Amino acid sequence: MKSKLLPIILLLLVVLNGVLIFMLINKPHIQEKERRGRDFLIEELNFTKDQEKEFLVLDASHRETMRSLDEQVKNNKNKLFNSFETLEQEVELIAKEIGSLEGEKELEVFSFFIKVRDLCSQEQKDKLENIVRKAIHGNNKMPPPRDGRMPPQNRGNRPPPR
């Protein structure tokens, strides 16, 4: 019984390791997420083939810039939290650098959407502005309290219960 079970288990482990290595190398879950965001704008704005080509170039450049800024922020945060014995002035400098990089990221996103907007026709510009407005404001729902209580229900103009 044991001699028949061992090759089956070994084969199963080899297959599982192969799948794991494939996922680590190709990262299909990350690529799919990036494609969904890109494809969403292309479809929603109904880009022509020329617009789509230009958009994909802009998107690739934007993603590379954002990755670089994210990496710099990550490195600074590592530097900050791995140096508890650092002087307060150095800590403040690192924190200011992180804040500056976060500001650069916001400007990069804004710049990206300005460039995308320049690709668009007037109708597409209106759609893009609508999409961006919705993305910024979200659905205005408040997050639930952390202590497990439910948030108060909207009661209109009625006063709260006593």
C-alpha cells in the first residue's frame, strides 16, 4: 500500500511545485489586475485604434514612473523603521522625503490623466471626467467602526434617540 502511495504523492508535489514556480515567475494575478484597469478606460472611453496605441504608451510610461516612486517610498520607509536609534533630525528628513515622494505620485497621476484627456474627443473628455470624479469621491460610504458596532442609520431630519 505504501509503495503505491509514494509515487502518487511525489507526482502531486512535483505538479504543485511547477504551478507555484509558474505563478512566481509570470505573476498572472498581477498582470490581470493591470490589464483590467487599462482595458476599463479603453472600453469606457471607446478609444479608436490610434488612441488605444497612444494610451498604451502613456500607460506603460506612467506605470514605470509609479513603480519607481513606490520603490523609493518603500526604501525610505525601510530606512525610517530600521533605524530607531537615528537622530530626530534625520528621522524628520526621511519623513519629509516620504511626503515629497507621495506628492510626486499624486502629481504623476494627475499628469497621466491630463495626457489621457488630451487624447480624447470632447465626448470622451466628458466621460473621462465623470470616471475620475467617481473614482475620487467613491461612493461616500463611511467605513464601519473598528470596535464592531454598526454605524448609525441615516434617519433623515429626525433627532437621535434618547
